[in-house]
Amino acid sequence: REDIAALTWMGPETKAKAFIKLDKFTPKIGYPDKWREYSKLEIRSDDLIGNLARIARFAAEYEYAKIGKPVDKSEWYMTPQTVNAYYNPGMNEIVFPAAILQPPFFDVLADDDAANYGGIGAVIGHEIGHGFDDQGSKYDGDGNLENWWTDEDRIEFEKRTSELIKQYDQLSPTDAPDVKVNGALTIGENIGDLGGLTIAYKAYQIFLAGKTAPVIDGFTAEQRFFMGWAQSWRGKYRPEEVRRRVATDPHSPDEFRCNQVVSNLDEFYQAFDISESDKHYLPPQVRVRIW
């Protein structure tokens, strides 16, 4: 809310509509109130193809059964065992299954709030950001496909997203340097990452309430915040898999979900005293700040 209020490129009319949408967000955390019934689904240990066919039939019948009935707003579209999260624009809801509420995203036993804000805090911010990305911004707070932007603010938003697309179009993964990221394909997720980390950093500063957090293992709280974000995206893929993901995945490669995002945040430069000679330096005039 504070970030939206402080935006210089968005006018008061659109901001008011954004606040209304934000106030109508519905969070779902952990697991659904009602478990899905699987007793009619038959799974056999010696029948892979049959299992797939029965699963497809079961899923289709589950959807058919909804015809003529009221929308069940308590329904989850992801299992509690899934390490992921999602935003549903038609319901204006953000959902965080139990499985993502564990390291490296969140450690309930950790003594360091900074790392948790950089981990699960940024994930929460990411899903909130989807409500205002290139697609989510087309829906209002009730999940209706409605243009609640002024023409001037939409043009300004598109200008900023196009700059972000250009940035990512220039990136080549370390393990597949022969291909480049598709900035247009990944723009929604990139907006979510950039906005999510921005929101999480602001939330951490609000949490500190002006107090100075301790230095731990030689790292300041601000540094540990960004390290929490970085460790969420550790991974190793074969070059063939990297190429496949670049061609089909709306998410950028993990290295850029970390490095390209932080390169756009002034707070990152301040935390690590980044200079023009550093690898991840971006000149201030090309850094993109949307939310």
C-alpha cells in the first residue's frame, strides 16, 4: 500500500482503484478447509497408462460436476504438498501451500528475520505483484475483467514493462549461452519478482520500525535479506533443460530471477556498496521500478 501511494508515475484515480483491489485480496495459507475426495480414483502399481487415463477421467468428471452449481470460492487449485504458490485473478486470491512454508523460503526456527523476509516475504510479494502485472492488472478486485486504469497510467505502465522486456531480451543463461531469454514471454513473472522483492524489502523496513538489526556472521540485515532471496533460486540444470525452459517457461532462468531483479533495486547497491565496476551494476537511468 505504501509503495502504491508513493508511486510518481501513477495518478490518484488509478491509485484509488488499486487500493480497492488490494483490500479485496483473499489469502489462503497452508491447506484447504475441505479436503478433495479421491476414493473413487483407482491407482494400480502395475498400470501406468491406465492410471493416466483414469486420472484424466477423474479430473474431467470433477470439473463436469461443477456445472450448474455456485462457484466454490474455498477451492484450491494446488495441493498442500506442492512447493509453489499462485495468484488467481478470477478470484483475486493469493495461495501459499504448506510445502513452501519451509527452508529455503521460510525457516520458523531461524533467528534471522531478514532472511525470511527475503525468502517467503518476497514470494508473498511476488504473488501480490501478479495482481498488478501485465495480465493481473486487467482484473478488478472482484475478479472481473475490467479496465480500472486511466489511459495515461496504462501508457506509463506499458512504458516501464517494455523497458523490462528489453533488459531480459539481452540475457543469456550461463549454462546455455547460445540462447537468450524471451523478455515478452517472461514479463509477468519478472514483474512479480521485481515487485515482490520491492514489497518484501519495504515490509522488512516496516518491521524494523527504525531499529538497527544486528550484524550476523559479518553480514548486515540488508545483505542477509538479499541473500535470503538468492538462496531461494539455487539450482543446477543440464544445458538441454535450460534451453527447453527458455523456450517454453514463463519464468526466467533462476540465475536471473535473482541477479537481474536485484540489479534493478537501489537498495541492493546500498547494501553491498555496488560500484560501476561490479558485474551486476546497472546505470541508474536504466533500472526499472514499477511497483
